[in-house]
Amino acid sequence: MVDERRLRRILTPRQLQVLRLLAQGATNNAIAAELGISSNSVVNHLSAVYSALDIPEDCNTRVMATLDYLTATGQLAGVASAK
């Protein structure tokens, strides 16, 4: 699993912004609009994020990246116990 320090070490500030918005459920087009970049740039940033996080291509990369981000930032704490 990834912790927040590792995220900050292996991802660029822009990749972290893209990942944060992805974790909030934003689409690529919404991320692009929010950050003032093209949707192709979003795709490139996400590809770099997936690679940096060692997320296999045969799984849902968006879900895995979101889970890594939420875990690293402590936003999943208590979710399992809330059931």
C-alpha cells in the first residue's frame, strides 16, 4: 500500500492534483477543465500515475489509483468499521 509521503515523493504536484480530482469522481474532461489543461494531458498524467503506483493494466486502474490515494491520505479510515 502507498502512504502519503510516498505519493508526494513519486508523483509530481500536477499528477497529485489529477489523482485528487480522480479520487473525487471527476471525469477526464472535468479534470481538464478544472486544471486548465487538455484531456490528452489528463490521460498522460493518469498513465504516469498508474505506472508510478505499479497498477497493473488488467485491473480497473481508476479504481485502484483512487483506493491508493484515499488510503494514503487517510480518507478510508473508519470506512470498513462503518458497515
